[in-house]
Amino acid sequence: MSMDEELIVDAEGIPILTALVHEHETAAPEAQPADATAESAAAIADRLLQSKPFKQQLEQLTATLSQQLIDQVEQSLRPAIEQAIKLSLEDSQSYSAAAIRQQLEHALPDLLARALSK
């Protein structure tokens, strides 16, 4: 199709192809040497690692993953800790029950204040 020919379009204005293009008629993209490609990838990675927005995204991702890890560890350990406290407190004469009770008495005001502030 030359520039002087009129472009045929459908009712919605979308061009209608009238001539087929065969694979052997298209130009193949130029192949880049492997070293140049690797070098450009390394340069891109270096620029990304040095950019402030990318560093901020990494920091946000790190914070999110750290919080998820904390939550998962807490969820995993919660039943075992609850069981240990229950067993210790069932034997009210034990040294651990007295120590836990004393620690809870000292920590209770701070725990209540935190719970109420949320």
C-alpha cells in the first residue's frame, strides 16, 4: 500500500487489512551480543538499586514481610504459650505460677493502657 492509496476502514473506523504480510517479508530484529545484553541488564539493575523510589519500595516490602513474619511466628507460638501458662497456673503452688502471677501484676497496668489506646 502506498501513501497515495486511501485507507479502508470499517463502520467503527478500524482499518481493514487488505494485503497479507508473509513471515519472510518482515525484517528480523537485530540480535545483540550476549555480553551487551548482560551488561545492559547489570546497568539497569545498578540504576534501580541506586534510585530513591526503588529503595523506598524495598524498605516498604521489607517492613511488610517483617510484620507478616512476626504475625506468623506469633500465631504459631500462641497455642504453646497459652498451654504452658495454663499448666503453670493450674499448679498454684509452683514457683513458676508465683513468678507469672507477680510478672502479670507488674505488667497489667501497661498492658491495659496499651489495649485501651488501640
